[in-house]
Amino acid sequence: MSKVIRYAVKISAFLTFGILFFIIGYILFRGIPHLTPSLFSLKYTTENVSLFPAMITTILIVALTLLIATPIGVFTGFYLVEYAKKGNKLVEIVRIATETLSGIPSIVYGLFGMLFFVIRLGFQYSLIAGTLTASIMVLPLIIRSTEEALMSVDDSLREASFGLGAGKLRTIFRVVLPVAMPGILSGVILAIGRVVGETAALMYTLGTATKIPNGFFSSGRTLALHMYLLSTEGMHVNESYATGVILLIIVLMINSLSTYLSNRLMKGR
Amino acid sequence: MSKISVKNMDLYYGDFHALKNINMEIESNEITAFIGPSGCGKSTLLKSLNRMNDLVEGCKITGDILLDGKDIYASNFDINLLRKRVGMVFQKPNPFPMSIYDNIAYGPRTHGIKSKSKLDDIVEKSLRNAAIWNEVKNDLKKNALRISGGQQQRICIARALAVDPEVLLMDEPTSALDPISTAKIEDLVHELKKDYTIVMVTHNMQQATRVSDKTAFFLTGEVVEFGKTEDIFSVPKDKRTEYYITGRFG
């Protein structure tokens, strides 16, 4: 029996790694030969199908979304764990809402974003409509991971801090937050991943314009969206793979940067 | 006047009547031990003395607890200042996951001390008082989680001493430690008595006889007997105390 389990474990691990490496390898294999300088031209034309504007838009969307969603999400998590009384009705409702929201497909967010931001508030297809929609989309993720991270901090540390006469704020910022930081950061990294990989929610809010947005109310397209559009048009499948390579590299860079930052933060105290 | 006096105090956790009509005088520069079986209320009373019970939801207290004659549950009593004056050492060593130095300096920094040289002095003095200076003086930058459990507990004592408290509450401070570390902590407690008033919860009756001046025996939320340690253990007045200390229950 134990032999069967051992083999099952090994085969599962092998399959998982195998498939992951195959996907990455396949994208690199198909994409790298088509990474031409013209793909990085400042301006998109139907000839060069430049991905450069989409790259800038992706970075903008990720940065702006984090700027909005991280503080709100993290502070909400803090409220739920550290401030709200247990068994509070409001907390229960917020919790159910975040759990539900984290489960619904992103196209629903897209629809909401289009009806509310794009039409109702008159933002048109724009960076701001896309950012706000993406922020709402990743908020539950950040709230949940912050909550989990805070709840995993041993209560004895809070007691020790209170026992020395420290107030709530000092206890939270000096003792609880540093311990919970890696957990919170991993939530933020997941959020980045979701935004980078998002197409459905952004198509109807950010739009699909091919230029670099020149303001909050200007449309654009992210790399994932660019890839999707290139491959559906059917004319530029190779360039679509090349875009995939760039997307891989960007995700890799963002992840290593976050790991590096969290390590720095841990060392700093 | 005694350092702490508890008068007609009752404590409820929701509907549960956890402490019943407690009356007790705790004298300065003495070690008072709380003994009794699990769930008898000894830790609960200890935690009421610096209002750590405030953190427990549904906890309600009636009656008075006076520190130097002032009611610590009065609405104008500064709770952070109370906890500075009445420090606490917990059952499980709970150093912060930061350097030894920062652990000790946490309390003083909380209360507004910023000067590096002042902090250095406090850290050294506290570690010396907690009898651990010689073991860690070259490793002050080391993370406090990377030292042994017995050392961690002395770090926690040093951390509590660093805010210059008047009273030290110890909640079974040696229950998670090996015999050698326990002996070190007991010696230390004996030393600390000169400067501090100490209240200690213990499961270990030998420990109570070894270190304490007064002992209170708790049973199901009541103080059955309270008096000089030698009297409690040699001529207990109450049958229940006698049964407990002779090991017939508990």
C-alpha cells in the first residue's frame, strides 16, 4: 500500500512539473524566434503589431490597481481581525461578501465595470475604469490573505505587547504586521498575477486601444488582452507567442521583486 | 498599606462565575504564590491584576482591585500605564521575533525613550537583572527565537523588567521549561523580590514552598485559604487545602 502511495506521489509531482515545464518551454520555443525589434516599436501599426504600448499599459494597470486595492484590502483585513468584535453581524456579512466575490468569474466584474464605470459614471473605456474594476476584483483576494496572515500570528505576541503597556496601534504595527508581512505580500503577489492575466474584465472597461494611454481617461490594452486579440484575429499567432514570452518575463520579474522586497523587510527588523 | 488589595471581587466570563468574592492583600517585596487545580481561577485572578482580562470578550468584573490604594478599574485609570507598573511574564516564553536587543528595548521605546545610550543602559541592566547578560551579551543582535526556551523565558523576564515595573505577575513561568532552567528562574525570582512585588501562579507545589512567602489556594473560583506559605503547607486550616497539598486530588 505504502508503495502505491509513494509511486502516486512521485508520478503526480512528475506530471505537474512536466506539464509546467512543457508549457513554459513551448511558449519560449514558439515565441523567442519572433521577438523582433519591431515588436518593441513605440507605436503600434497593423504591420509591426508592437507589444510595447501593451507592456506599458500592463505595468500602469498593475501599479495603479495595487495603489488602490492594497491599502484598502490590507486595512479591511486589519479591521476584520484586530478591531471588529467577534460574532459581529457586519463582519459576517463582509466575510460572506468577500468569499462570494473571490469566487465569481471575472467577466461578471467586467460587466459591472462596464455598466457602472464606463456607462453610468461616463468614464468611457479608460485606464481609470479598468483600474477600478481590477481593484474591486482583487480586493477579496487581498482581504482574505491579510486576514489569514493576521490570524496566524500567535496571540501570545499580542499579549506580550499589551502586557508591556503598548497600545493597540503600536502592537499592530510593531509586532503583528512584521510577522504577518510575508502572508500579506503573498496575497499581493497573487493579486498582481490576477491583474496581469486578466482579459475578460478589462476588455469591457479598459478597452482595446493599441496606443499607450495618455491619461486616466484614455483607453489601452494589457499584454494578456493584446495576446488574446492577436490570436483571435488569426493573422499574428507568432507575435502572440512572442507576447507570451514577454508576459512570462514580466511575471517572473514581479515575483522576484516581491520576494526580494519581503526578504529585505524581514531583515530590516 | 499593601501593594495590591482585592476587595469583594467577582469575575464572570459571560454566564460563568469564574471568581467568587475574592479578598486578598498582596504585600510589597513579597512573593505571593497562587496554587490550585486547573480551572480554579488562579490565572484569571492574576490576569485581572493588570487588566489583561480586558482582552477576553464577555469578561465582567465587580468589586475593587486597588494598586497603592487606587482602583485600577476606575474609568480614569490609564490602562497602558497600569501595565507598565504591573508587568507580566507568561506561561509559554513569547519573545517577539526580533533581536534580543529590540525585544528588551520594545517596552522602553513604547514609553517614549529614544536615546540610544539610555536604551543601551536599560537593556544591559534588565538583562543583568534577569541573570542572562553573560549568556547573550555578545549576541544582542541575534533573533530571540534562536536561543533555548529557558533563555527565552529569561529574555521575557528582562523585557518585563525593562519598563521598570513595580509588580511582576508570573503565570506558571517555568511550566514549559526543563529542571535546570526552572532552578535558574526560581533563583532569579528570589533575587528580584528585593526590588519588586511578585505574584506567581504555579502548578508545582514544591515550587510554591521553595520560592513564595505567602500562598493562596484556589478551588473552583474561590480562595479557600490564604496565608504564610509555611503555615499553608504545614498546618492548613481547611480540609480541602490539606487534601490538595497531600495530593489526594488535583
